[in-house]
Amino acid sequence: MDKPVAFIIEDDRDVVALFRHVLDVEGYHTEIMLDGREAMDRLEVFQPNIVLLDLQLPGMSGIDILTRMKADEKMRNIPVVVITAYPAYGASLPVEPDLFLQKPVDIVQLSNLVQRLQATHDSLREPTEDVVTGLYTFSFFMVRLMFSLERIKQSGLRRFGVLFADISQVNDLKRNMHADDLNGFIHSLADNFKTALRPTDTMSWSPREECFFSLIENIPSPDVPLKIAGRVRDSLKKFLEDTEYDSNLRPNLGVLLCDSEYADTQHIMRDINTVRGYLRSGLYTNPSVFDRKMLIGK
């Protein structure tokens, strides 16, 4: 099927009609499920490009559907947009959806959201695992980054962090190592990167940027991002010190705190590349935490 597919899991027929109209205009093929059990049965045999999910459904609740989707290997990467009249539910859900929309849904907001999601269609259909590191691919990471930004744009209440870690002088290794040996080295780096983070974190390696990335979704206190970055730095530093490679190799780490004022993910990545340069040149302590206002002042 050439068209991307959307499941609308909602028992209010007026809401269904609105969603279907928007999705049809944006080029989706839509399937409607009014019953939660019916929807779960369908999800187990076919995975759509996006799910719009009400939380209160007959047959099986939307909370149970969301929980089962995110625990299933085949379904966990399907974008789920929870539609609810009770936004306070968001804080108590056992797992977090990709996005929230509050009823009554603004049709322009929904249309804009669907357009952005459609732009991720190819990335979500590609393999999500990087063959060298076993982390998420960078294209998939950018999709998750877009979801995180969209969430805070809707709520306006939270920030999230993007942790980045690159290794100074890694270009020297590329010139002097066989490709297989270099891949083995990067794989070992990735293993040490993972050990300092939670298994559920969105972690990625970008061969083009020669940098590791991870999303820090929940920031309960201002010192948490710096503590996480310090833990990752120490893990990578110990690995590099224990290897036979050039002693000039060192990890450079930082966290960019992102707020709802960021226009898009491209602006986030631009700022990350700026602060990576600051860290490499020694202008800031390694690791450091940055935000948009700091960079405007700089």
C-alpha cells in the first residue's frame, strides 16, 4: 500500500469524523476502531504508521493498549498520539505516549502535527538499529527528537535534554586503523556509552557527526543532566584509558536543554554542533549543560 496508514482508535463518532477528514486530506489511508479489544487484535497483525488513541474505550482501555504496544518489539516504535479530555492523565500513565492532544482538538493543530509526522514516514519504515553500534540509527533518533519537541510545544511546561558525546582525535584512528578494527572500537565505545544510561533511553550513534546522542526526557531537578553527563564521561574515559589507542583520545560531553521556543529539530542540532565546538576548544568545563538563552547571549 503506497499511502501511509493511520489507525483511529476512538469511540466518539464525531471525533472520528474530524480525525478522518484531516488524515484523508494529508494523504493517509485510515482504519477506524471503536472498540479497544478490536483495535488490539488488529495491531497484532498489522502495524500502521501512526495511531490516534483515545484512553477511554469499550472492550479494552487505551491505557492498556498503549502499555502493550510499548512493550512489544513490533509495535513499540509506532508513533502513538493520545487524545484525551483529561490531560492530567499524562502524569499517571505507566508509559509515555509519543504525543498528547487535548479534546476538543484544534483542527489546525492536528493538521500541522500530521504533516510533521508524515515527514518521518520513511525513517520509521527503515531499520532502526545501527549495524555497528547496536544503538538506534541517527535518522530514528531525529524522529524521536521531533516527538520530544512536539510534546513540550503542546504543554509548554517542560524541557528535555539532548546529551552528546564525541571523542577528540577520532579522525586519527580512521586514518590509521583497518575498517573492521575501527568498527570494533566504535562498538566498544557504544557499549560503554550504554552502561551509563538507562536501557529505555533513546541512544544513537551518528557516523556522519562521529558523535553519540541520547535523549533525557525527564529532568526532575536542574542537576540531573550534569550528573548523567558526568557518569557517561567517566565510563567512556575509563574505557579509553584502558585501551592501547592514542592517549590523546578523550570524551567531550555536554547536554543541551531544549524548550518550546525551538522552531524545529534542525535548530536544536545547529546549537548542539555549536556547543560541541566550544567543548573541543576548552571554552567550557567538560561536561557542561547549555540552553538556548545561553547561546543567544554567547
